[in-house]
Amino acid sequence: MDPYTRALDVAHEHATSWLDSLEHRPVPPQATIEEVVAALGPDLPQHGCPPEEAIALLAEACDAGLTAMASGRFFGFVIGGTHPAARAADWLVSAWDQNSGLRTLTPAHSAVEDIAGAWLLDLLGLPTESAVGFTTGATMANFTGLAAGRDAVLRRAGWDVARRGLTGGPPVRVLVGAERHDTVDVALRYLGLGAPEVVDVDDQGRIRADALELALDGPVLVVLQAGNIHSGACVPFAETVAIAHRHDAWVHVDGAFGLWAGAAPAYRHLVQGYEDADSWATDAHKTLNVPYDSGLCIVRDAAALQAAMGAHGAYLVRDETCQPLDKVPELSRRGRAIPVWAVLRCLGREGVADLVERLCMHATAFAEALRAISGVTVLNDVVFTQVCASFGSDERTDEVVRRLLADGTTWMTGSTWHGQRVLRISVSNWSTTQEDVERCMAAVRSVASGIA
């Protein structure tokens, strides 16, 4: 064990140093790719070195090139931090090194996955008979749910896609809102379904129920959104799901971060009716704050998921029970359920609700502080964790974003919404405090005041 001990000791020292630095270090990276390459050494050495030396070089060379995504002052994209329980659990995942695809091969992970999956369904108020797959992220979660849906609607039309493929079969239409996330389109491309058909949305990006009804016909997948990437808004699920099901459509919910509204009583109204859908996708490495990578695909019809994802091989040790590998695209995968279990066990039902509510509270605080700055307009109804603001002109808004990154206090992302440039704030980190919000807003005010 001595080689392990020395390497792990060095890794632990550098890891704790990194975590301790998050409070005071600039959020953006302070080194370029080229500088990190030079520090690491681009040439493969002729002779090796002890494990602890390689780890020390890695940590020291990379430090300046790291973005403080785990900082409470990071609001770019929708990236959570890592809860302490999840981080420690993930270290165990690496140490245990279990290939978690088969139940009989990894009974410990399978037990954790069973419990974590049941807790998630309970917490989100989704059908208890649903199957839960632990994917790399929302992209693969969308892919998985839509694969189950594609196969199901084709079976209803009398076509066995598993045996016959897509060629010659009935066309599958996919209806999406005009402001869906790009990962939906990527998943559809992977599935051979091509570009989706776009349905009109309202001013907050919610798909319009009347427009959806007019578009429904034939074998159809309908993708609804929980948490618009700019506004945070959710579609009216009760109405849209009912409309889609009247036309025998499969309804998939892309809820990368917004699905977690269902875990907080104060925000559950945003997703009321989503439990009647057929499949759901979300990320645990966003709102739940577990380490990368961790996505969740939930499918009401477990048999449909297994039919779409299941792998078979004479060498696989399996029984009749649905295996972990039957619920996700990967045969080989790490124990992603373990950090999820750790956070849920640590926080409990009330703690998860409190986490969601605090993220929303910080978003509201950002919106109020932005509105108090002369010339700033908050463009979205701040209903969840997203805030979009304009600083007057596109040029001024972009300059605010540029100067904020140069300042280093915070990371807030520039984007385009409704034809204009915006500063987008995504509140996702469990460790963000009110003091972080105030510190970041002081930087925003300072930057904005220096721009004519």
C-alpha cells in the first residue's frame, strides 16, 4: 500500500489546498493552455517517476489554469459546486473502482443505486414504477429518454426499430419549443431523427399549448422544458402533457436544472403536472451539487427503457432483473449513484428543499440588486435560478461581461436572448452565500460605473 499512500497523501494535500483557496482566489483561470502545457512538459519522458512526483507536478502545473467553478462566486453556465458529502463519496468511488453495470458483479453499488433511485422518485414526486438511469449528464439523459420514446412510438405504429432499424419505417416527428437547449437537438441527431419541428413559445420561452395542439399528428415525440436556460421558466405541464397524450405522443421533459423545482414545496407549482409525462432528464451535477459527471434519466415504462438500452452477451453475468447497463448507454461506467446517495442521505428531504430555495433566493437578490443600477434592465421573470440583464446597448453589456472576467471576482456569462446581448447569472452552487452575492454585485456596480 505504500505507493498508494504516498500518492494519495500528495493528492489530498493539493486537493485541500485548492478547496481552501476558493474563498479568495480569482474565479477565472490565471494561466493559458500554452502556459500549462509548458509547466507540465509537452514531451513524453524517456524514464518514469514515482506516483507521488507525477501527482505533485500535475497539481502544481495545473493550479493557475483552473477555473474556480466550485466557488460560491461562479455563476457562468449552469454549474453546481460539489457538496462535501458528494466529494468524499466520489473519492471512495475512485478507490473502490467498481464497474457498476451488472447487479451481481457489484452488489454494493446496485444497492446504493436502488435506494438512490427510489429516493429521487419520491423526492421529485415522479411515478414509483419508473426506472432511473445514472448517465454522464443531461445530454445522455435526453438521449436515453428519447431513445425509449422513439422505439415506443414506432412499436405503436407497428414497426420494430430494434430489428429493422429506421430505414423504411414510419417517420417520427419531434416537436420542441423554440428555446429548447441544444443538447436536445444533439440527442435527436444521435438517434437518427434529424432536426426537430419548432413550436412557438411565449416571452419567457415556454411552449404554447395552443401551438402544440395544432402541430400534433402521427408518431410524435414531444419535448417539454423544465427550466428555460435564460428565464428559468417551465412550460404549463398539466395542459401540455394532457394535449400530447390525447394524440398518443410520448412526452419527454428536459429538466437539466429545472426538474429540481419538484423537490421544493415552495417551487413545486412550477412543474405541476410534469409527473404525467413519460420520461424525464436532469443533472445531479447541477442543482444537487455532486461531482462531474452525473446525469439522471427517468422513464415511467421500465420495459421500454430496457428495450431501448439493454445489452446482451453470453459472458455477462446477469439474471432476469433489469440491470444498471439496461438503463443507460454505457456498459462500463463508474459508480455514479454513490455521490448522489451521499448528498441525499446528508441533506434529507428538508435539506434538498432548502438547497433549492436558497439558490432561488440568491437569484432574486441578484435581480433586485441589478434593477437598482441605473440603465440596467432585468429581462426575465425571475421565477427560479436564472437572471438575464441588459446594460442598455449590446456593446455596453458585452463590455460589462469582459471587464467582470478581467476583474476576477466572479464569473457571469454573456449570452443572447430575444435578439439582444445579456449578462446571464445562473445560481447553482450550494456554497453561495448572501455575502458572495453582495461581493459579486459590488464588482458589477464597479464595472458598470466605469463604462460610459
